Amino acid sequence: MKYTKSNFMMSVVGIIIYITDLIVDIWVSVRFFHEGQYVFGILTVSFMLVGTLVVQCFSYSWYKADLKKAGQESQHRFLLLHCLQGGIFTRYWFALKKGYHVVFKYSNKTDNFIEKQIDPHKEVIDGVTDLSMLRLFETYLEGCPQLVLQLYICLEQGQGNISQYAVLVVSCCAISWSTVDYQISLRKSLPDKKVLTGHCRKFTYLSYKFFTLLSWMLSVVLLLFLDVKIALCLLSFLWILGILWAFKNQTKFCASITMEFLYRIVVGFVLIFTFFNIQGQNTKCPMSCYYIVRVLATLGILIVFWICPLSIFNSDYFVPISIIIALALILGIIFLIVYYGTLHPNRSKEREPDEIDGKLVQIECRMKYFLMD
């Protein structure tokens, strides 16, 4: 388990995407308020705040738990930084600082660490894995709803401005990057898991996630045009099902009951958009059911749109969007089958087989409770 230069560069790209995403979100929200579109402006800001507040809560609780485990008292500066929404930046600072020293200064010279009995590579990898999961949470809590909102606005108005297009592009990049980066970091942090290596394997995994997610978000946008209340009811229903699934699996991610409850709520929300194994068990059947329901829901939305009057939606957009939804769904399912059928990293024979998306099995390690693909 070694932290490499490529891992360091992924962290650098990660913070660039994170800062860019933050800037374009602020840019588009300011533009909405300036143009008098207060509802869209408030929704954009709300998505940003909800995502970052939840992430700050998890980040601080992890810092607090790590300090307690190390026999140190909780430092008030960390609490202040997280209250000021600086938790992610703080983690990036430590990850890049330690990662730079490990990769470019110490390299294979581990003598300096023998006295401390600390593996510098593992320390950096664990920190990067924490950070990657926080970014994954924020991506699905803020990025996915933001993408749906901006798609809806662009299609409703028949055109978009440069700030909206910037949000669409950056959100897609953030979702794609955080998803792949998370899986790479997570598997690298677990000695009993094989690392997600090879461009073909990474591309297939990314394509499976991207196309299934694109198809579903466009379907949700169509449903919003049909009836906002129906769309919100459907999403709320799926959210509740996800939360119930998390409770049924009795997740044990957090030390406190309050944070565990929050975690299950977040997991339920993530499951609206994509599938994750939340318990580290055989998920062949649950995942199959999940995507069967996804296919049926998508087909149902398309059928409803075909039988409803097209006056509720610009017909010039409906046909190409329907084609994109269908093709994206088909491609996503194909890439899913290829990835899990032939390219999924092999698992340790001593462990539970078919840990498709799930949790980690390292003793006394927070990563053993992380979501996984």
C-alpha cells in the first residue's frame, strides 16, 4: 500500500474541481438573484448549504473521533474551521501537505518514520480516503440536485447562459471525478481489496455510473415538466425507501446515534441517484432489483410523456431527450454488466464474496464502513 505521484495528482485535480464547482455555483446563484429569479437563486444556494453543512458535520465528527482515539483532546480550532465551512479545505491542506512530503521528499526512505512506528503512506491514504468520501457525499447532496435544477431551467427557458452551462459542465466533472476517485482511494486503503487499476476498468466503471445517472436525471427533469408535485413525491418516496433500506441493514458507520441517523438519511438520498452497497454483503439481488425498478420507472416516465399533450413541453426537445434517455440507460446497463461480469476487481478468498459496492472489512478502521463499488 503506497501513496504514489498519480494519487497525489488526483488530489490536486480534486481540489481544483472542488474550488471551480464552488465558484460557478456562487456565480450562477448571484446571476439568478440579479435577474430577479429568486426561486431558482434560493434553490441553488439551498443545495450548496445543505451539502456543505452535512459534510462539515461528518468531517468534524471524524476529526473528533481520531483525536479521541489518539488520546488527544478535541481542539476548538477544528470546530471553528468547520463552523466557517472550512473542513474540506483543511482536509485538502493536510492531504496535499503530507502527500507531497511522502511522494517527493521521503520516497522510499522510511527510516525517519520507524521511530514513530507510523506508516506515512497509510496515514496519507487514510486521510485521502476520508476526504474522498466527504466529496462523494457533497457531490450527491449538492451536485446531482444542482444538475437537475440547471437542466430544468435550461429546457424551460429554451436556452441557457454561460453560467448555467458552466454549472452543467463542472457538475458533470465533479460527479464523475469524485465517484472514480472515491473508489480508487477506498480500495487502496484496504489491504484485503484489490485496487481499481487499468484504464479500461476505470472507464467502464465511470461509464456505468455516468450513463445510468444521466438517464435518470433527465427522466426526473421530464417528470418535473409534467408535474412538480408528482416528481417531488416520487423522489421523496424513493428517499424514504433508501432510508428504510439503511435501517434494515443496520449500518454502523458512526459512533454516535445522532450521526448514524444522519448517515442513514444521507445514504437514502444517495440511493435516489445511484446504487451503493451500504453493508458490505452480497448485493447481486438488491442491485438487480434496484436497476429493474430504475428501468421500469424510466420507461413509465417516457410512456406518460408520449401519451400526454406535448404542449407542456417544447416538442423540439422532447424527441432528442427521449432518445438520449433511452440510449444512456441501455449503455449504462451494458457497462454495468461488463464491469461486474468481467472487470470488477477480484476479492480476497477469505472474505465475503461479491462485495459489490460495500463496506470494508479492516478491523478497527473507519473505512470498513464506507460505501463501496
